Amino acid sequence: MSTEKRPDYLISPEGLRIDGRRPDELRPIELEVGILKKADGSASIRQGKTYIMAAVYGPRELHPKHLTLNDRAYLRAVYRMATFSVPDRKKPAPSRREREISMVIANALEPALFLEEFPRTVVDVFIQVIQADGGTRCAAINAASLALADAGIPMSCLVPAVAVGKADGKLILDLGDAEDKYGQGDVPMAILPNTEEITLLQQDGKFTKEELLEAIGMGMTGCRYIHELQKEALKKAYAKRAPEGAGEEEEDLGEYDDDMEADLGESDLPEEDE
Amino acid sequence: MGDFSAEVISHIDRAYIRGLLDKGQRTDGRAFDEYREIEIQTGVVPAKAEGSAIARIGDTRVIAGVKVVPGEPYSDTPDEGVVMITAEMAPIASPLFETGPPQEDAIELARVVDRGVRESEMIDIKKLIISEGKKVYMVFCDLYTLEYDGNLIDASAIAAAASLLDTKFPEVKVEDGELIPTKNMLRIPLQNLPVECTFSKIGKHLVLDPVLKEEMVQDCRLTIAVDEQDNFTAMQKGGGAGPMSLAMMEQAMDLALEKSKMIREAVRKSVKV
């Protein structure tokens, strides 16, 4: 049941947001890879109160057949919200919003993948929103990209995503639910970190050209940071799964071998400070 | 959960599972009347759902979320609240599940869990009234399969029960025809705690808590819901057309009476007060 009210301000006189963040600060993000045993690849993300699971199945036989692509795999993303993930119970049937988001998520992920390796098949990406608190499509992309990597789908890079918005006239990174609802605009975006090309861009609300460009710049910075978190999560999952005797990683995850650098296009990016 | 006997399973697997049973063993080393490890976590969707729980039996995992919404009562029961349980066998959980509207197996799952809750009168629906004949609380308990390795019904029933026990929702009252929140938090009025136990019949054997491969070779499945007073409140024979003898059903009833106590205890323990 929803008993929320519009907050008095989105940016406090001290310049802080309703959850105490600075305008360019992300919510705490927890990524976990390999959470579902039955899936070929899986990952979960907690971003603030948003909680999402993603599973990848495939490449596998495609039904219905008429969707078959002869030169590459069909990437099918299905974004679904649990009925209890939002303040008022969501109707169980897929909404128009869920269908649109499924499509833009597939478009955001596809440019990073070498789908031509698997013609006439499907790669299914199933996304289940368990708790929605703003920024679900971007969080979904962050998790889905990791699930694709976990499934071993060849890719040029992971795809990070984040939303930039505007509240009380100020640009803010990674909108929470209230900021999305009562703010003045929302720009969800996703990038390919190795080329800095944009694979998802949507906008609502009112932005001037200068504001929009600044917002996208802010989103880029956010995406680059999330990309580092994604790589960390992936390495952690595989260090944990390494067979016994392959190293001392078992206990000390801080010191796993960093041999995935080349695959992840990490060498192009500045190192994160510890 | 549904009838997966038509799914591909190799003759070797089929013969192996049945052969082992003849020797008194199961593929995962369990006794015939033994559950896999059961784990229950409540309050997993704290910010948006009024109640929630994840139940795990072995590698089968189900999440349940409860929403409580004020609404209008059905015209034939003006003095009763509404309780509804739905289930989705989401494709995230298994390569065997597909997208699209719920198929008959997901509908059966929801209805079998619903019957366990409804027939045991677990929820005192007469206490879900805001204003008789006009406004009542509608309790929606929605189940999503997260991982599927057999015995979805028991895992779903556990998740549903734990999420209902976990539920706290804001009280509302009617003032001048409008709903006003009173700032009180209410619990769902519970008066019973049903538990469901599911068996597979494979050849002449009866096994409790089947894994997916056992469901694939089963002749049929039998689910029995048991309430706190050791009454049977719901039964369902499904998962294949194979017949079952009365003697075997009696054996299942005895086992359900015994095993339901352990599960009920686990559900109670999972709820933070």
C-alpha cells in the first residue's frame, strides 16, 4: 500500500539529496555473479533498495521459429517486475512499459556481443525485478551484462548503465524512486566502455542542450565506475570457483590472480585506486 | 512440477533412477522419506512488499511477496476479506519454463497452494473488514519460482506461509467515504499454519520431496496439505496419469502427518518478531 508523500525538497539547502547523497554520487551497488544454478549464466544487483536478478539461457534452439536470424543469434531480453516490487500491487500480466524496457535493454546489450558466432539460435536474457526503487532498467542492464559474461557469451566488453536526472534544477546521478517520480527529468543511458559509444539513451522531462550534454557526461563517469564494479564482481565469482590447489584465493579474495585483463578491455582504462 | 515425463530424459537416467530405487537408494543418497535441506528467509523485499520470504528446498527456490490493498468485497461475501495466491513459473528458473501467460502447471501450482491456505482457514478473512460490505483488505500473495529442481509445490507453500507470517501492513479506516491511514501497523489475522508434503510414485516406490529427475520419471505425484490440528485440508494427485493404490496413499498420509511438523517448526522459526 502506498502512503508516500511528495518530499518538501529533493535537494536540501546544504546541497544534499533526500537520501543524503551528493548530486554526483551513486547509491551503494552490490553485484553478485552465478546466483542461480539452473541458468547458463546469472547475476544479481542491489542498487540502493532496487533488487534485480538476471538469468541467461543459451545459445539454444529458438521458438517460435519465424524469429530466426540466419547470420546471428537472436538476443531476447524479457524484463519483468514482481507484483510486490512496487508500492501498489502490479498486475501480473506484462505491461506495455515492461515490453518497451525489454526491447531497449536488448538493444543496449547487443552491440557488445559477438552474436554472429551462433547463427539461428537464441540467447535468452530473463530479468526479474524483485524490488523496484528507481533506475531498474539501468540496474537490469548492469546485471544482465554480467549474466551474459557468466554464460560465456563472447563479448567485446561488459555494458554498464546509469540514469542521470534533474531535481530542483540540479543534475543528479543515479535517480532513486522519489527523484524519478518528483524530479524534472530522467536520462537513462548505457555505454560500451571500450569505445565510449552509447547503446541506450532515453530521456523524459525538460533539459536544455547544455544540460543534456552535461548530464550525458555525468552518466559516462558513472558508467565507467560501474564498469569497474562489474569487472570486480566477475573476477570474484571466478576466483571463488577456481579448483582447490589452483592458488590461495579460497580464503583471501583480495589476492586473486588478475588474468582476465585482456578479455575485459581493462587495459584501456585508468586503474581504480584501492 | 507439471508433467515433465514428456521432457527429454535419457533411457540410462531413467533406468538408473528406477534401478537405484529397487535397491532402496536415491540418486542424491537420501532416504525415501527424507526432505532435502530446507532454508527459509523472511523480509527479503523490505522496502516495497508488506511481507516476503524466500524458501529453498535443495536447489529449488521460490520467492513470495505479499501486497495488502484496500478493495471492495465480492458481492456474495460482503463480510469477508479477499485472499488470492498466484504463481509464476518464471523462465529465469529453468530451461524447461517458457515466457507467456501461465500454463496449466503454474495454475495448478497456485491453486494447490491456495487450497492449502484457504481450506485450513489459515487467514481469518472475517477480520479483514474495513467497512462491512464496502471496503475490505485484499491480501495478494504472489509466488515466483527462482530455481527449479523438483517439488515446487512444497517450496511454494512454505514461501507463501512464511511471507504471510512476515506481513505487516498499514491500517486504514473509512472517514466521510474516504480511506484514511491510521498510522497503526497490522498483522494478517492468522489462526492456522498449513504445510504441504509432496510425494512421487515411481514404480512401486513412494519418495518424499522428489528432485527434478525423479519427477521426470515418476508415474504420478501426490500432494497432501496438513494443518496444525493434523487435519488434511487439501490433496492433489497430478504430475502424470499413473494410478496409485490406497495402501500407498495411506503411507503418504502417515508420512505427511509426521514430516509436516518439522516444516511448520521451520516456518515459525524463520519469522522475526
